[in-house]
Amino acid sequence: MPSAGFAKEHRTRYHAAIWRDVMADLPGIVVTGAAGRMGQMLVREIVASDRARLAGAIVRPGHDWTGRDIGEAMGGPALGVRVEDDPLDAFARARAIIDFTTPEATPGFAALAAQARAVHVIGTTGLDEAHLGPLAAAARHAVIVRAGNMSLGVNLLVGLTRRVAAALDEDFDIEIVESHHRAKVDTPSGTALMLGEAAAEGRGVDLGGVSDRGRDGITGPRIPGHIGFASLRGGDIVGEHDVIFAGQGERLVLRHVATDRAIFARGALQAALWGLDRRPGEYDMTDVLGL
């Protein structure tokens, strides 16, 4: 008759085998820029999720984390996922890619994700027209979900901005003020530009023709109908955005304050899972959230 210890060990191995099978059935997600602050947040969010598994962790070529277990590299227990600096193999075994990297890296990741027919969730900011062309090409073959901000609250703010801008005429000037930590490298923030686009859409104009992004010296009076941007940088501010509608004798201020970067990781994971059953194309968080 088996001993109690043998039976306990057998049950433990049996449950571990079942858990491995369950995890293998979950959609695998690869995180690019895994050594960065946002990348590590994404790794933690995926590992903690019961709806997905971490299938890969990508860093830039030559990074000193290459070859190490991602969990140990982050200062925690091993997670059984080796850090790689070549995304090709990792993308081939993934259902989705979450990418918060740089405008120079993201188009290349988009092409590889399209080859793998994997969902590509893009939180990279600072993209311009030269970067967006390759993304549009990749979206013919795979799902791309791109947003300057992945949080639910910000995307609700975008919708409100569009509606308020449509309701108020040019007697109300629109100013967008954003604040971020001292290490942020792009200005205005991707979220501020999202809000500016929403305001312009509400007014029925093209943002490129009415955007004021810098005022210095003798600028003359404010041009009616223009949308102004102001950026503050300092300390460890996660993200604050105000949309100001300034009229004669009154102001309406719409505001969002982020205090935890985990909201962006949770939104990105939600976007990746949402995209699994979609047709190829370009989407944003308003699609994901049904807004």
C-alpha cells in the first residue's frame, strides 16, 4: 500500500500537470521592451492573469538581460521564460504582442507580428506619419490595436472631449495641459494628442491645421478655433491631463489623473485578448471598450 507521503507527492505532481495543461491552453503573449518600466509592469500583469500566459520577453540586441530568466532578471522568482533579443522565434509562438517601445522599433515589430498573424497591441508614443505607413500595411494581415493611452478612464475622457467640443462653438477656446515624469521623452504626450484629435473631430476640423504646440515671446493674440497644448515635466508624475474649455465668464475643465501605471498594463492586456477574435485591421481602445 502506498505511503501517505507517496500519495501526497503523487497528488502534487498530478495537480502540477493539470496546471501546466491549463496554462498551455491560454493564449501566449510576448512583451517587447521587457526590461523597461512598462515592460516589467506588463510581465507582472500577464503572469498574474488567469486569461493569458507569458510566451516571451524581448529586449534590445545586446541587452545584459539576454539569456536570463525574466523573473530572475526582474529580481523575483524564475518564471520559466528566457529573455531574448531576437523577436522572430518568440513572435512565431505567440498569439499576441504587447509593445511599449520606441517609434524606431515598433514598425519592425508590426511587420513580424503580421507575419505571425499575431495581435499587435501598440502603446508606443511619438509615432509620426513615417511610422504609421508600415503599421497600416501590417494591419492588412493582422489585428493592430493602437492607442496613446490604454486606460479606461482616459478613453472615457476622449469621448467626453469629443462631445463637449461638438456642443461648444469657437467662443470656447480649447487648451490641453499634460504633466508627466521627468524621464518622458516625447512632447506632447500621446494622450494629449488623442484628446486634441477628439476635440478637433468634435469641431469638425483637422487638428494639424489648428494645433498650437508652443508659445514663446510676442505671439500675438490667440487665434480663434485653435487647440493649444502645454506640457509639464517633473518628478515621478505618472500622468495628468486637463482639457480646458475657456469661454467668457466660465470655464469647463475635464480631467484625468493616473496614479498607478498598472492601469496601462491592464488595458493593454484587455486589448490583446479582445483582438484574438477580430478580423485584421487597425483598432483603438474605443473599439476594445465598446465606446
